[in-house]
Amino acid sequence: MRPPQAMPAESVVGAPRPVGRPDQVPPGMPGGAPAGPARSAAPPRPQPAAVHHAVLCVNAPSMAASGPDGQLRGQGLHGFYRSGVRVLARMELRIGGMEPLPLQGTLTSAAQARFLGAVRIPGDLDPDPALTVERLRHADGIETVTVRNTGSRPARLPLEIALGTDLGPVGEIAAGHRPPDLPGQVQSAGLRWAGPTHSAVVSAKPSPHAVLAGAGVLRWDLEVQPGARWSVELRTELESTTPGPRPPGGRGTGVPLPWSEPEVRSDDPRVQSLVPRALDALGGLLFADPDRPTDLYPASGAPWRFGLAPADALWAARLMLPLGTRLAAGTLRALARRQQLAPPAGQGGPGQRPEGLLPGALRHGGPELPPTCTATEATLLFVTVLAEAWRWGLPRHEVAELLPAAERALGALRDGLVDGFVTDLSRPVEERAAHPVAARAEVQAQAHRAALHGAELLDAFGRPGAEEWRSWAAGLRGRFRDRFWIDDLSGGRPAAGLAPGGQQLPAVASSFVHLLDPGLCADGGRHESLLDREQTRVLAQRLAAPELDSGWGLRTLSAKSPRFNPLGHRSGAVRVHETALAIAGLAEAGHENEAGALLEGLLGAAAHFEGRLPEMYAGEQRVPGCPPVPHPTACHPAAVSAAGAVHAVFALAGVRPDVPGGRVLVRPASTAPLGELQLTGLRVAGEPFSVRVSRIGVAMVEEASAELQLVAR
């Protein structure tokens, strides 16, 4: 399989996942890029940076990473970054020649961290430390250092901050490569470093008493009286020295968040910390499209994919629809501008990628399944997000503007069929015929959903082709139930995929959850699933069994597999957004006990991660007294895990709108796994919507648009 074409440079900030991450398809492997010519023994590949213990502040397009002590040591991923460049690699503080004893290092928000240390004054007979050193860090490159003297005598000692940088690209640094430090130069109240394409400047206020450019040290001679404090602000800035395309920026001053800020109350206190912290994390990942700065979209995650990954951005936007349609609208418009268009007449040819395709990388599918084409996933998901945003209240004129892009995406689906199934839409037609690849089960579910959503949009806006797509979706349901279902002694299960010859791939994986996600349709209903009712019941039992449910969430691969690896990206780790999709899908399909068990695992894990769920964590079995094991290379924060955590909670209220039809259905989980749940500040039809679910699973709508008819089932 040929990897999809690289994303346009203007749509990516920073770098893709570093070399060595297991979910990147290596060259020469099935599904990867062609292998190069044979080489002599290569030097060992550097160990990729691990971030599971890092304190990572994020405020797109900037981030900062350090250990819990707050020192930036130039090791691993340590440093301040902006637009994919390490602006500052080292910021090591010493007072009186000593590093402060670290006491605490924690995030106070997605963008800010606080580090606290203690220092004993030399010669002080009191066993308690008299000095505390507080560092308040913002991802944008501002750090305030405050020294407090709580002792009984003046503290007279030097404060030194050693600085340095390599101006290296985040992709190389994350892969374990360490560029050499650049020489520093004195500049006004600080230091400056110049590289081939960028320069970095650190300035201090108040100005240091001495600047040692060769050592990269700023020095202040302190005299802090008892009960007094002294502070300095350090500001790190990046300057470009060469012209180039303007990189995406962050959410500008005065630009509101593209979602409402809800109030969540529940008998389960874990929910009340999970939702606001998830939204805070997602807010730190927001980029503004350079072509239209009011269009905001989420980066996939930090630090590894701190840029636009279309499939992840669309998933996050879709899962956030209960809080409004603005994130979906901005993401859809940004991606429509990056959609593959037909070449000018006479300029097409063999190898031309299909019109309507969205960019996307090829990701490793695990040891038992072929790679996943995220270009295919994003292209199909575009249609679904547009249709569901319309149901939630995206204005008709905004939908109409995006409809041509949805029609092109449907065209790519039509042109990408192989024997009635969908494989990899990103490959040219002649390549699909010459080198067929497996048809994955979740891709069929995504294509089926896109076809039905596309038919609804075409009908509503007077475009032709709706019946063709409904007919194709019905045929796919029949083919899927006939060829993808495996009958066995356990009651049966879906095949994870079909090999090119039609052989079923028997892997048991978390990707099955996509079969429980048929999508929102008219009157707040659900589209028909690829599985029938009995097959859905059997799948629900399979997802709830210990082979997939770790107790902390769904494993990506069954624990019974000989290839199971609890730290494998697709061979056993727990991916948060797939667990969230399972919770919502199971609850909507009537399997509420299974949904509640998975929700308990997710909330339990969230409590150990202080309400800030990472992209994934180890799929080890939950045992009393042991927290979930972090994954060393998980994005943290990650857009799909943050949005997924919110979605898992909101899905239990069962709010399913059909704004074009003037109706909203409210059907909460009757088992009420969170006890009483009150959601205030949702958005339906652009208006506030509030609902309260009692402890016996009865919903009461407390606020809604007067234009909507409320329906309860």
C-alpha cells in the first residue's frame, strides 16, 4: 500500500509523530513507503523521548515541557516550543549555587504550570528551609520566578539562571536527536541565539546584574529581607529570519471559545472535575486557520502531533456538538480548503489521487490488522460531521456552503469501491486493482454512515443522488452481515476485516465500537446499523468481557491474543475515545449495564490522571490499589480523548436533536450510572439547552429553544 500524500505544509504545525513511534508505518513494511536500497549496518536509532512524567503546558501554537522540578535541562523534550521549533532548551535555576529542593510541580490549567521548591539559607541553624522558590510558567514562553524569605534574617545570595537552546525542530528532538547548542550573545536585558532560519531571545525584567554570554547565565545578587519577596519575569520569543508561509496561529485575543461553557452537576464527583478539565485541555489545542483566523480547529495532540490531523480534528468536533456547532463549522471549513480537487483539464494522469480526498497519514494497525488510512477515515467523517452539525443547528446557509465539499467526498467514496466494499480511498484506481488491500470492518461502518448522512443532505438541499446512496447502504448492510460475521462457539463476532481474497480476519479489537455508531438521523433517531439486533447484543457482551474491558477501558486488542501488548498502540493499550464511543453506542442501543461498566472504568482512570485523560494508557487488568499505567509516548493532552471524555458523560443524557425538523428527543440511560446528572449550558439550535436526569433515569428539560418540540421516549 502506498502511503497517502503528505499533508500540505500550511496545514501542519510542528512535525508528525517522531521516528520510532509504533503507530507509524515504517518504510518497506506492508502498507508503508517503499524500502530504500540495501544499506550497511546503520547506527542504533535514538530512544524516542518519553513524556509520561513530563509537566506539559499547551497553548497552541506554543508548548513547554519539563520534569516535575520545573528545570529545563535540554534533555528529551524539555523546553519552550513555538510553531514546531524549540525556542529554549535549558532554563536551570540555582540559588546560592544550589538547585531548589523540588516540592511540587503541577498544571494549574492546560496552558500554565506551577513549580515550588525550597532552599535553606547557608549557615542557618534552623532546620526548616527559609526560602521558597515559586516558578509560574505559561506555555507562551513567559515564566515568573518568585523568591520568598520566611526566615528570621536577611537572605543574601546569588540567583543564577542558565539558559541555552538548539532551535531544533520538535520532530527530530522527539525522536531522540539532540542538536548542538548554539552560542549565545548578550542582548539588552538578556540573551540571543541565532540559527539558519530562526532566532531566539530571552529577556528579563528586572534586568540581571550580570550576563555571562559564554556560559548562557543571567545573574542577580539578591538581598531578601525577612517576610519579603523578590520576583523576575523571563520572556522567551521566537523570531523568523527567512520569509516563508505563515504558520497557523492560536486562538486570538477576543476570539471566544468555539463551544459553550457548561455547568455539570452529578452525584458522582469525578464528573464535575473531568468535564471542565477536558474542555480546558481541548482549549489549549485550538489553532486558527491562517486563511480565516476565526475558523478554529483542534490539533491532534501534544507533543507528538501538534498540528492539524484531519481525522482527529473531525472526531473532536463531532463529539463536541452538544456544546455548539462552531468548532465543527471551523474545522469543516478549514478542511474543505485542503480537500483534493480535480486537476485542470489535461493535467491528470496515472497516480492522481482522487478528487474529494482529505489529507491523512497512514497509521499502524497493530500486529493482526493492516494499516489504517486516516485519509479515508477523514473523508468519510467529513460528511457525517456536516450532517450531524446540521441536525444540532448549524445554520442552513453554512451547510450549503460546505455541501460541495461533502459531494466531492461522496464522489471519492463512489470511486473507491472494490467488490462493494471500501478499502483505501487515497490510492488511485489503477493501484487499487493492481495491489488490493484488506477491507476493515470499521471503515465499512464509516462508509455506511457517510452514505446515509450524504443522502439526507442531498435530499434536504435538492441535490440528486440520495436514493442511489440509500440503495448502496442497504446493499452494504446485506454484504456485511453475510461476509463479515464469524459464527463460533462463543456466539459469534464480527470479523475485523476481509483480506483481498475474501478471507475473514479474526482479530478481536476495540475498532468494533464503530459498528455501534450508525449516526444521528431525522427525529433524533439512529440510522440502521450494519449489525442486526442479535449481532449487536452479542457484540455488546464481547466488549464487556475481560478480554477487551481492562477495567480502565477497552483494550485495542484482545488480551487472549498471542500478540497482546498492554503498551501497544493497536495491540492492547486503552484508547480513550474508542471507550467513549463504546459507552455512547452501547447506551443508545439499549445495553446500559455494559455502558455503565465501561464508564466506571473511564472515570476511575480519569481520577488517577487528575481529570486530564491522555490519548491512551496501558491495557493492564485493573486490580485494587494499583493505578492505570501511563503510556510513555501518549499525547497528553489529546483532542479526541478530551472530547471523548465529555461525550461519554453527555451521551448518558440522551439528547438527540433534529433542528431542521423542529424536534429534540431526550432519552437518557434508565440505569442512571452517574446518579442524578444535571447539564446546564448545552447548545441546541444555537440556544441554551439544559436537562436534568434523575436517579431513576427520568429526564426533565429545564431550558430549550421555544422553536423546538420536546419528545421523550
